[in-house]
Amino acid sequence: MVNEGFSYVTKPYQNPQDLTVENILRANKIGGMPMIAVTKALFEKVGGLSGELRSLEDYDFLLKLLQQSEFKPLFINEPLTLCAFHTRRDSVSTDSTNTQKAIAYIRQHYVKTDEQASNFTLNSEYMLAYPKVMNLSRSAAPHYWRIFRASKNLKALVICLVILISPQLAINLKRYI
């Protein structure tokens, strides 16, 4: 977090058996494209990154990989890349319209059961909240409120309240969570 002057390490699944469609629909714990390495042949077999999506392309890509029997994930317990995040940024990927379209696409193509639908609905709220938090916007709070209402997860309620008080405080607390 460049503007806030701290860093944190993304914590993906450490056990490759946990890397399943069900778990990824529940929570995207991969951390983006820098966390995934595949052969060119597998990349091409799954069709690479979707040209239809303007957001969540990495998430869709991982879901495609998980459907391939030759995808054998490994966990490496060290950072392979360092990424700098700037709050108050503008990009295609943070446009919520594109994120909403990508969520609808992913729901249509990968969600098959009622449990997956329920889990993905909560995860969708996180995905919609993330760019708003990164832009230090209080408009992220309703997403966490909906997560709390659906899950009764007190952490979501606390995050909602902290964002309402100060989105920057929510970002700064990330280093301790």
C-alpha cells in the first residue's frame, strides 16, 4: 500500500487440495495473476484470459484452470512477485459496471449448485467492495453490511463500521488482520 506506507503478504491456499472451484467461488484467495504460473500449452488450452471480460479476468482464468485435469497446483512459500498498490487509482478493472458484468458471466459459467450460488453471492460483495476500498470510498460499506446480513460474520460488520468512519483507517488496519 504505497500511499499508506505499509505492506502485507497475500495468503493463498497453502494446501493444493484446497484449490477447488467451490473454494474459489467462496473466496478468491489467489491474489491475482502474479500468483499463478502455467505452461504455455495449458494457457492456450483454456483459451488464455477472456477477451469478453474487462474485470476479474484472472479469477475467470483460475476457474478455467481448475476444470483441467492436467492443472496440478503447487504452493511455494515465498513471494515470487512484489506488487505496489496505490489507493485512489483509476483503471478499467476498478469500474464496478465491468465487475458486475464479470460477476454475471462467472455466475452463468461456473456456479452450478445452490451452495456455490450462496458462496459466490458473498464473494461477489467482496469483489465489488475491493475497488471502492482501494479508492478510499465509503461506498464500500454497504457491501460489507450485506455480507454481515447474509453471513452474520461480525468481522464484516466491524469492517463496515470502520469504512464508514474512515476508509483510510480500514486500509491501515489491513496490516494487522
